[in-house]
Amino acid sequence: MEGNGHSKELAAYLLKNHSEQLSSIILSPDPRLHYPLLVDFAEIMDDNPTLSQFIFAKPTEYLPLFDEAAVWAQKVILADLKQHENASLKDNIHVRINISGSPLECPETFPSIGRVRVKHRGMLLTIKGTIIRSGAVKMIEGERIYECRRCKHRFKVYPEVETRNSIPKPIFCPSQRPKFCESTSFQLVEDNKICHDYQEIKIQESTQVLGVGAIPRSIPVILKDDLVDMVKAGDDVIVTGILTAKWSPDLKDVRCDLDPVLIANHVRRMNELKSEIDIPDDAILKFKHFWTDFKDTPLKGRNAILKGICPQVFGLFTVKLAVALTLIGGVQHVDASGTKVRGESHLLLVGDPGTGKSQFLKFAAKLSNRSVITTGLGSTSAGLTVTAVKDGGEWMLEAGALVLADGGLCCIDEFDSMREHDRATIHEAMEQQTISVAKAGLVTTLSTRTLVFGATNPKGQYDKDQRIFSFDLALSVNTTLSGPLLSRFDIVLVLLDTRNPEWDAVVSSHILAEAETKSHSSEEDLGSTWALPMLRRYIQFVKRYFRPVLTKEAEKVISSYYQLQRRSVTQNAARTTVRMLESLIRLAQAHARLMFRDEVTRLDAITAILCIESSMTTSAIVDSMGNALHSNFAENPDQEYAKQEKLILEKLNLLDEFPEVISTGSSIC
């Protein structure tokens, strides 16, 4: 009686608040499909607090009642829609509870995966994480109908999750007649078999919310009917469901235990929110004031921002500029045919031990809101991309580091030591930003919209003499990385620990001074130092709000440089220049964002050229950019840039196009 009363309350609630959804389901053409009915838990609490408490405390009992109430509410609406030809009653409606914005978003009912305990069993539970495995969609039997041989009573028996969805044979007759039926003989009714779509996934808690030394935990999740195939490996999800348990597979010499499992009721993808962080208005005001103060000397302001990147490492101006431009990235371009040109940039550091490569990797991971740090061989069986694993007799896809970092940053140390199957698929992951999978009968495409920051040591002593033939060849010989893979990187910097007494004296003085004095942080004065939280906000702000477009001047400079490279490079290296042109555009757009602008000027184009000249091309303009390890911040960067600009424009035969450079010696103001 209590269930019937609550069914009427639930049906009345649906008729009052969700009649439009029910009407659209009734008018849908196919009666065999499973239809979701989205309901906000906060609305139920406002409308009927007592009922919402029952749904939260006893979801196993009340969610099926909610589904029955939806079918009953259809009958009421169907009476008004009989004039429509497509109007029909749908039996497969599933009420999906969305807890967003309700009091259920608290630590007790919204725990991390590692804090799920027995006390959460049987209640409406919400967890958040990243999908690391995605199983195939299967079909399971939903129920069986038995008939008692003595009293002819028919009843339904449902599968048990604890016994891996097996349907037990009944042992007594559940008839409610006055005289108790003691029959133990039943006959299976074969004419009415109901099946459901079924899929198992595994989600893991995000490493961003864990403390140092904590191991991320995972939990399997069961998706049924309309929820199957909604998400795939690498997606960030928030799952609401019922916590239960199931017996682990029966393996030889392994104790059989009860493993926790979540039966999902509602799944929400969070991919679009991966890189979103809150940026308060006062922080935006600080950014605007900062650039107002440096209006006359913009490059000095830029260098003030760059000094906040990995401040414990002295100098290395070229590396810090490259890290900033890589993290900010360019603008993704989609042409009329639908072909996408990625906006994310990739960076590779090749250098001797002790040159600070790992320091930059770790700091870049802190700057990104979503990041994965791994090594070439240290990413479990999935490696860097994706693999198929067998779990309980079923093949499942396990996401690697690049898939888990989708929408963020993937830092890969010891880049040249990656596995063979990673070498074959990482080309597509870096350029097309997808991974096409065809393993163990699982055929799909996963998204890898991530920027790659790699670091590797040279194989033995770096042979500088190789550079006279081809910079690409020298890198391939010294790092065992192939030319096509190296061409995926927008910037490749070689850090050689050469003996330079003057540089060694400066660096040692800096390290000793840091050891003697305590650092005093000052977040308010952005002109002197940029703290990590403010730097993160700035990078996210310029990525979100600026979409720079190239000016005519910038196009002229980039086009001339591209044509010069095509004339000067060797035949073997000519295949990389098209990608180099795309890299130039991305770096120029990233520099415009860094400079707090919505258009790419000549300054941004020339800075991008200087980054490429420091990288993996045969230099056609600057004879020697010097060792990136020994690059330091200029005392007057605006004057230094004026000299570089004049030199580059002269090499490109563009001084006549920009006469103000000759007359003033500078054009940035």
C-alpha cells in the first residue's frame, strides 16, 4: 500500500513538472527503444521533501517505482494525444536523477572513490572520476517469468548483481493468497523474454585532487539501457547510482571476494569543463592594470611573466618562453571541408642530465588544470596511447596517458624509451589528436586533444658535428627518435651542458644566494614576480578569451620566412616545412595571447621565427642562436628585440616594406 501511494505521488510530480518530456516520448516513433526522463533532485526536494528523502535513502525500492509512475503518467497524457498518429505508450522509460545543484553535492553523499565504504551501500551515491576502461556492450536477460505448477500463480524473478547477473531459480511460491502455497515446483514461461543492453566501465579518481603519495583508486560502474555507449575511455564523468557488490571472478588459487560496484542511474560527461577554472574579476582587473603599466615596454612586461615560470631555475629564457607558448597554444582552425588543424603545440627538450628538464615538466604540470606525468615505459600496460586488456574473461579498452590527458597536458619524461606499439600510434595522437583503435574486436576512435611536453637525454655524448648535415638527422642519431616523430613537435630545444666559466660563475652565485636568503612572495606586485596561482589564472584567461587573427604585416613576415626556408633546406628536410608553417602560426597566436592581444602583429611573428630558429630547422637567418641552456633574460628586452627585428627583416628582404624599422630602430610601441 505504501508503494502504491508513493507511485501516485511520483506520477503526480511527473505530470506537474515533466509533462513536456513525457509528451515527446509518447510521440516518438519506436516503442522498443529505452527513453530517459531527466529529473532534477533539487526540484523533487522543493516539491515533496519527504519523497526526496525516500528516494535518497531507499533508491533500490523507489527508483523502480519512479519508472512505473512514468508509465502510468503516460496513460494520462496519452488520452489527450490520441489524435496524433505516432502517439503510443512506451514501456521502457527510465527516470534519471540529476543531483546537480542539490544538497547531495556534499562530502558524505559525494565522496571520492577512495572513500567509498560499506555505509554508502544502498543509498543514492554520486562519484566523480575519469574513465580508464570501457567494456563492450553486451545483452543480459532482464527478468524471467515463472508459473507455479500447483496454484498457477505467475511471478517475475530478476537477475542478481552479486552473482554476476545470474537469475536464481525460485525456491518458494510468492503467492499472496489466504492459503499459503507450499509448492516448490515451477515452470518457466518462455513466451515473454525481456533483455537489456549492458556495459561495464571503470572510473578512477583524478590525481589532481589527491595528496602527495596517495594512490588513485578505481571502481567498476554498470551502465544499462540508454546509458550504454554514452562515454568512452578518457572521459571525465560524474556518475549517480546505487552502490552494491558482486562476487569477484572464480580464479584458481585466488580467494573469491565481494567487490564494490556502482549501478549507474545518471551519467554526466564533464569533458567541456576540463580546463575551466574560476577567474575572479579582481584578477582580471590586475591583468589589465599590469599591461597598462607596461604599455611602453611590452617585452619587459612579458619577461616579468616568464620569470614566474620555474623560478628556481636560473636563466633559460628560451626554454621558459617555449614553455609559456606551448601551454597557451594557438587557435584550432577548421576549413570548409571539415579538416581540422590543431591549435595545441608540442615541445621537446633534449639535453644532458642536470639541465633542469624534469623541473620544467613538473612545473608545467602544475600550471595546467589537467595534466598527466609519466615516462616512456612507466604507463602501465596501456602505455602512452591505448591497449586492450582482458578483465574477467572480457576484453576492455584501457586508456593510456595521452587519452587520460585529453583537454590538458601530457608530460612524458624519457620520451625516447616508449614502447613499440606507442611509437606506431603516437604520430596520429599528436597530429590528428585522435587514436584509432582496432584491437581484440574493439574498433573505436578516442580523443587526444592534448599538448605533449617531452624530455629526453641524448644517447651518450651529444655529437654536435652531426648538425652540419641536418639538425633533424643529428636529433635522430642522438635520441633514436625518427624524423617523422620529431616533425610533430613545434619546438625542439637542445640543452648541452658545455663548459662555460662565465655562465658557471653566474649560476653558482644565484644558487648560493637562494640558499642563504628566504624567498618572500608578493602576489600583489605582479611587476616583480608572478606566483603560481596567478600564473595559472593568467594562462587560462588568455586561452579562453583571446582568439588572435593574423594581421597583414604578420602574414607577410611569416610567408617570406616560409618561402626562404623552402629555398634553403635540403630535399630530405623539405617535408617538415609545411608543418613548420603551421607551427609558426600557432606560436605567433600563442605569443599574441601572452601579450594580452586579440591580433597577431609583426612582433608576434618575429618572436615565433626566433623560437623556430632556436629549434629543429637548418637556420636560414641567424648563424648561431647559441645554446638554449645559456640563454638569459635581457636587461632591456625591447631594445634587444629591435636589433633582432632589423636583422630578420633584412634577411627576408622586407626592410622596404617596413621603413619605420630603419628610421626608428624599433616598431613595437
